[in-house]
Amino acid sequence: MRLSKSHTISLRRKLPEGRLITSPSPKRPSAVLRSTITKTSLSGNLARASLLLSPAGFSPCARSKSITRVRRKQSPKNSRVDQSEASRGRTGKLAPLIDLKSVEMEYGGLRSAGKSPNPARFSPNQMKSRLSASGKVVLKAYERELSDFEVQEVQGVREVYFLGRRGAVHGQEAFDDEHKDYQTAPGDHLCYRYEVLSLLGCGSFGRVWKCIDHKTNSQVAVKVIKSDSKLLTQGLVEAQALEKLLHADPLDSHYVVRIKGNAHFRGHFCIVFELLLYSLYELLKSRNYEGLPLPLVRKLAWQMVSALAFIGKHSLIHCDLKPENVMLVKVHSSAIKLIDFGSCCFTDSRIYTYIQSRFYRAPEVIFGIPYTTQIDMWSLGCLVAELSLGLPIFPGENEQDLIALIVEVIGLPKLEYIRKGSRSGLFFEATGQVKVPERWQNQRFEAASKPLASTLKCTNTPFLHFITGCLQWDPANRLTPDCALLSEWLSG
């Protein structure tokens, strides 16, 4: 973008943490700008993003020097975001719970941990005057405010919307910690566009950050994957899968999280998502792990089954369905969305054999039998049972323990099915009897000794039939998503 002599880029320091690129006057019309982060193309190479930045080191450090040669603009009265807002990850405090009137039943909910941040972070005039600048223009205006690394990096950036904290950069290794996670902090930027607010969650894949998108003036979730080649490959698969689902669901009616874009940044692959509320795990945790009312469980289950039916039609297997990966969309609503496709695969390219979290792992995965989309229906049965019970139905300490717990509830599988598995010998004798784990040696063990009704403490027959249909040893006998939607419990 070229600026005339009569217009110089100004910098408003809305908070000490960061620098925001704005126009000099709210009256100046906004320019039509291309996004730094572009949506992926199914026909293109997902490894190519519109912003490819040279990797180098980074060490967060708050800016203490005043900005010179740049006019400062005073923040509006309501421009400050409450950055003390609790993280909504697995350990964070939560916002108010969904409206209980939506399920016509009362139960203990969550209370706000504090005052909610003002959603109107910027005034309408400021939003209209929001501009980006090319890296070269920014370099000319702010070279004294950039670190040596930033001086080199910013020249290759097409659009700059936000300059985060000033940091001393020393080399490539300074970006990552010992676990290959990208190091950043609130007030810093990602891709010169996203202002980091707080950590939402972390896992073996990397970290997810709550951010402000300074191009669209909206809050988003940015998943920053570790700088590992295998995780990068899986990240590309995740982005491709979500892009495919995005195009297949233009009306956003199939309960799957929306991808907003992706990019490579300083040796890490980043995926940008819509920002949701909190997970079903957090919902259970807030209730002291007491089960939810069955009418609410039914509403949540219907949406999850619909999501599985949708992704199954597009030959996708989620491979990690669990309470942490189903999120409520907003307060006063029971609407949910399926998230975290980081382990997903297409039915014609199953990459991994070790998948799914243990409590929700399907028998065919444990036994070493080729799996299909039906593994998600097993996980769904475990998840829905947990929503009703409040705790996992099969909390196995290891896979042998897990199989014993399953046998206690649903009985032994057929010998013909056991013999299909390459790993079945670890769990069953040649006669088909289960190998009892060592910790059970002093306890009485008997197959099908704990019926589902007593295990779930429930007498609702349609509900029990639904769970039984999901928890079948043989996936050929298991409910499919389409059949599940027609079941008495969900369709009644």
C-alpha cells in the first residue's frame, strides 16, 4: 500500500503491550485489503500460505520505551479489553452457563468468574479507519521500534495490522521451548495480525491461543502447532478436512467448528478458528461431575450425531471424540460444535493405528482390526453415557483394564471377532475368556455382571437402547449416525 506525503501512518498504543496500525484520521475511508491469512484451497498445496515468514528466535519482553516520530491516538473510553478474563481451557474459570429454560429443567449452573469484557473494543469510527500497511512501509515508519530480527522479517510481510511487544530476538532456537512449542505471551502478535490475549488450551499438538484479529476486529482461536514435521503433516490434514467441511456447510448448520484460515509463521503452522465458549468436560467439572438432566443430554447427543453423520458423508473419521472436543457455542444456549480434528483422517488414508483417547477407544482400534467411521459411534456412546453419569463409563488405567471394564458391562465378544485382531491375544485367552488384569486378581470378575441400567443409574428404556446400540463389539452391529438419528430416544 502506498501512502501519500499528506498521510502518514500513525500508531495508537491502546495498551502498553502492543502497537496497532491505524489510519491518521477516522474520516479517511478504509482501503480494501487482502488478508494476511488466506483460506486454504482444496486443489492447492496446504503448505503454501499467503504469509511465509523467515524463522528466527524470539523472546517476549514488554515495551518500555515511548514511541517517537509517531502521533499517539487516545483510546476511547470503552476500548480496553478485560485481559483478566479467565482462560476457557480445561483449567480456566467459566462464563455463565447455558440458559436452563432451553431444556425446561433446572440444574446447578456456573456463575461468572468476573465482569465480562466489553465486546465493543473499538468505536465504529475506529473500525472504519482500520488499515494495514505493507512491511516495507512499516519498516520506514517504525524501524527504531523494531528488533533486529523484526527489521528483517517485516520486509516480507504483505500486510501488517498489529505490532506486538518489543522483544530481543537472538536466533531460531529462541522461538521454541524444549517441547517445540512456540513461545508467546499476552500482548504479543501472531503473523502481525493477531494480538494474543490468553492461553485457551495445550496438548501434544501445541497450544491454542485466544486472540484479537485486528483485520476483522473479532476474537478468534489460533492453534499454533509444534515445530515438528509429523505434527505439521497432521496439521495440514486437519486444515484440509475443515476446509472441505466449511465449503460443504455454507449455512453453518452441521455443528462443526469453522476454520477461518491458516498460515506458516516462524517455523510453526497456525490454524485460525472461530472462538467458542467452553467444553462439555468443563460443564461436567463445574457441576462436580454430576450427570446432566436427560433432556439436555438428548439435545447435545442429537447435535453430536448430526455432526458425525455430516463428516461421515465426506469420508472423514474424527478419531478423538470426547467431552473436551465438544464445545458450547455461546451462553444461554445448548448449541454445541465438534472441534479438534487434529487426529482426523479420511477413510481412504488411515495414517495411524494408535488413535482415540483411552476411555473412548473403540475395540477394533485396541484389537488391531482395520477401523471405519464406526469408531466415532463407539466414542459417542461412551461420551453420552458420561454426560448422563457424570463420570467416564469405562475409566481404564490401561488397555487391558479397559477391556475388562467393558466386558463387565456388555459381556464377552464373539470368538470369531476376537480372532480378527492382531493384538487380541493381549486381552483374551484362546478360548475367548478375558485375561483378568493383575489389579483385579483379588476381586471377583464376571462378564456382564454390571448391567448398563445399574451402571448408568438410569431406567429410561429408549436411552439405554441407544447406548447399547452404540456400544457393540462388532462395528457392523453398531448404530450408524443415520440410524441413531431415527432411534426412539433421539426421534421421539
